[in-house]
Amino acid sequence: VSVWSDNLDEEMERMAALSEDYNYIALDAQFPGLVALPAGPFGNYADYNYQTLRLNVELTKVIQIGFSFMDENGNRPDDGPSTWRFNFQFNPQEDLLSQDPIDTRRRSMPRNLYEGLDPSAFAEALTGSGIVLNEEIHWIAYSATTDFFKKSGVGPVSKQEAPWVTFAAMYDFGHLIKLLTEESLPAQAPTFMESLDMFFPTRCDLSKYVESVPTLRKFTKQRTFFRKAHHLLTVFFHLPESVRRTAFDPGEEDPESEQQTEQTTASEKSGHHGLAFQ
């Protein structure tokens, strides 16, 4: 279902009602891509990755956010939609867009300009839906719990690969948190993770488990495969049941991550982050 300014309330109500029984949700988003890089200094790899996300979420507007639903057994409803796509106000002539050729198809979006959703109206409707801030909602994402300290365990990371591909779900959630709070993202990655845990407390990071699905290993070098919400749900319900039962349990803090968190915090207190457009 495509959602525009004239059917926001109606479709948000339908989506909220569905989530009571179909509470396994995958998220995907379209956004303008990478438009700038932070200038540093950076305390570590995690600091750089988070500041890149923070800068680009701050400078750009989300174009579309999609939600796809299944129940605990991997079923979709028989008598109605299971996927909604919310389309936002966007003016390609004024709003920042990546210069990557892959983004050229996004440069003609007249309907977004005239019928796109007001971000504040969407945020109010989503907050009131009960889908966020709810431990009973199971969010399934790709690279959504690594808190920027590690590269994803799936496939080699190309030197040319954009951070928004490596940390795909983090950018999706980053745009959502910006919309929901109507504020800039936190200056520090640990504070961002606190917001992520508050709004989306029950999450599964598929990047930890896809190697457990032999038939899906051919996709592990194609990170864009994991950019579609319906693909994420399909992968999750192909995981062994024993894995699915514990996939949403919070993991233990990695000592290396904890040490890098302290280094990041110290660096951000003393450092300055500038802009380097590309």
C-alpha cells in the first residue's frame, strides 16, 4: 500500500491493527544516499562510522519508509496488505541528493513534492500507533545491533562500498529516530544506541545469522539483497527455529566495543567534526 498525505491516518490505523497479531516487522527506507563525509578527528573506526551516519541523516530527508509484517509463524494476512510504503515530501531540485549515478532515478519525484507526507504528521501518527516504544514488536533488520564497532560479518567489505550499505539498517533507524524525536541525532554513538533501544527495544540483526541458511549464502556478498523488507522477513523465517528463539535476546557487551565506546566519548569531548562534501 502506498501512503501519501491523503491516506496517512487511515493506513496507519490499519497497520497498527495488523501489528497486534502480525508483530514481526522488517523495515527499509529510501534516502538520498551519502552526500558528505565528516572531517574528524576520530577516535576509532566506530566513531567515524557513526559521525558519517549522523552527518548524512542531518543533511538529508528520507524519501520513503517501508514496513512489512508477518506473524510469529512467518505468515502474511490472507485478507489484506502486509506491506506499507510511506512517501515523504521531497524536492529533488532543492533537497540534497547523492551524486552517485544509481540515484539519478530519484531525481524526478513530482508526487513526493505535492502529495508527500509531512514528517511531523507521520511521526505523530507512528508514535500513536503503538508500533514503536513496544517490546512486543519484533524488528528484523540487517546490521542493526553492531553499534558501529564491527564490520558486518556477512561477506567482504569493498573499499568502495558506502557506509550506508555496510550499516544499512542503522541509516534506516537513524532517519526514523530523527523523525520521531524531531531533533538532530545525538552527538555520541552510545547515546544514539540508547534511543534505538528505547524506540525499537526488540531487534534481530540478521547479519549475525545468515551464514546459518545454506540456500542464502549466495546472497551474502550482495548486501543490497538485504535492503528490501520482504527479503529480510523471508531470511528470518528460514533461520533454524532454535536460532529464531534467541535472535532477539540482547547480547553481552563486547569488551573491545566497551573500550572503544570510552575512547569515542573522550574523542568527541575534545574533537571537532567538520564537513567534507563530495
